[in-house]
Amino acid sequence: MKPRHKKLAMIVAGVAALGVASVLVLDAFQSNLVFFFTPTQVAAKEVPIGKSFRIGGLVTEGSVQREDTSTTVYFSVTDTSHTIPVVYTGILPDLFKEGKGVVAQGKMSDRGIFKADEVLAKHDENYMPPEAAEALERAAKAQKASLSE
Amino acid sequence: MAINWFKYSSPASFYSLAGKMIPLFAAAAVILLIMGLYIGFFIAPTDFQQGEAYRIIFIHVPAAWMSMFLYVVMACWAGFGLAFNTRLSSMMATAIAPTGAMFTFLALWTGSLWGKPMWGTWWVWDARLTSELILLFLYIGFMSLQAAIDDPRRADKAGAIIALVGVVNIPIIYFSVQWWNTLHQGASVSVNQAPAMASTMLMGMLIMVFASWMYSIAVILKRVRIIILERESHTTWVAELQKDGVA
């Protein structure tokens, strides 16, 4: 092997070793890298106790209730297998909607209600004009109707 | 016709070749930029959930893609320079860094502007945002290390190490939204799936990506020409250029 080829081989080997090392490190830190916990993880008590953490999921359809005289809002977050009730006082992001993604930061209260200090909207990666979204929704409804018949 | 590519690995002949190519890439960049922005702002439809605010995607996504792509290219050149001691390779790496850093900053900045109205926050420490911020630090680290070392050959070697080590961050940025749960949504456009975007939106975005490529090539060639002149200032061909008044 020529010296420069040897050098190249060493560089490639070095980068590969580094890659393997980072995979191992990231794998070890897997649980610390999550941005939020799912309601299922909360139900399984995988969340830090007495500390602030984030839960993420979809806002349950029909769960949003606002108080008339304040900005307090009650809703629940679901991952379709478990549901966590949430209470939050403050201004919600524009994209906050029933059936849409949400990430809330706060603490679990003793009564099993998640008291959020911050609510963020998590939107999906789909971009389309409103007409296309309506057409998709109609198609989904039609399919549902034909399935239930 | 056989082209002798090795001829262009000499800084002197690459200098003149780059000079001829810059206007072509610059013109392509301007044309594509005008087309892309026109489609993005006037032709592409409103989004069903984000309204008009999604239009920042036409800047944000090309900038984010370029920030990662340019890093890989920079690390490749730096690696070639380290392995084969070719001067021009290292000069290319040095020339790419500022443009890569600019695109990284642009991606973070536009992302922040987009995050506030849509997510409800300027910044969160999720895996995607954090790893992109680390990318900015890698670019800045590469540039400051090179600037701190006076001997250009030693600066090239030291920079190459940072650049190569930092390459591991690129797949982390790219796959962060799949590996961990993040606030940032998944990829709308990927190799193995149909794009999750309306076709006009996608077209506008891709044209903006090509515009960013053309811009990057033009600016990087311009910068590498300056680096060549600086580093080769002791040679006779640079002296002749100066005598002719071209440089």
C-alpha cells in the first residue's frame, strides 16, 4: 500500500470507529433524548416523579373545555391506547386543535391530572391546499360509511 | 475528447477555470431564485393547516438541506486534503465553510421564526433543533481553528480533523425525527416515500434548492479563487496576473 492510501484507510477507519462510538453513546442515552413521553409511558410510570416533564400525543376529539371567565382550558392527550387529562392556563398556539398533535410541559398532580405550564402544537409533515384536505376528509368519511354498511 | 482532470487539481489552472464558471452558476442562481420565489409566494396554494405561514418552507428547507449537504462536501474535501496532501482540496474545504455556516444559521433563524406562530415557541431543545445547532458550532469551530493557526498547511490538517469528526452529526440531524420523538415533524420529502406535499409547493421548494446549489457553487468558487491567490502569492503565475492587472 502506498503511504497516501494507508493514510486514507486510516481516516476512513477513524471516521467509522467514531460513527460506531456515537451510535453506542446515543443508544445509551436513548431515554434522555426523548422530547416528550407518550400517555402510555405515563400510565406505565416511566416518567420522572415529582419533576417537570413533557407529554405528547393528540388532543382527544371533543375533550376541549374552556372556562368562561379565564384562559384556563381542560383537554386530554391521547395516543389512542391511553389518555391523560390536562389543565392549562394561558394562550394556546394557533394550531392547537382537537385531533391534532400537542406537546405539553408540566407536572402530574396527585389526582392524576397533568398541570401544564406550556402547551406547544406539533403539526405533521403534510402540506396541501385546503381543498385537497377537504377532499381527503370526504373520501375518508365515505370509506368509513361504506365500511360500516 | 479526453479531458485531463488532473490538470485542474493545480491551483493555477483551476483558478482560471473557476473564473469562467462563476458567471454561469451565478446567472443560474438568479434565474432559479426568481422562479422559485415567484412560485413560492404567488403560485403555490395556501396550506390547509398553517395558512400562509408555511411559505417560509421555501427558504427553510433549502437552507437546512444545504447546511447538511455542504458539510458532507466540506468534510470530503478536507479528508482528501488530509489523505493525499492535495492543496486545492483543502482550499475547497476552507471555501465551503462560511457558506455552510450561513445556511445553517438561516435554517435555524427561519425555523425559529416559523416555530413561534406554529408551535408556540421560538426554540425547544429537541433532538432536531439541538443537532442542527451543533452543526453551526462545528462550522464555526472549523473556521476559528483554521483562522487561529498561522501555517496554512497545519491549519488544513487541524480543520480536517474537526470536519471529519463532525460528519457523525449529519445522520443524527437527518434521522433525529425518526429515532426520537421530537417537536419537529418528520420529513415531508424523502427518498423512499412519495412526498407529503402538494406538487406546486414541492416544485417551488425544489427550484429553491437548485437555486441554493447554484448560489453555493458560485460563491464557493469565488471564495476559493481568493484563497488560491492568497496562498499562492509567492508564485510567478500570481505575480504575472498582477502585472497584467487581471487579479
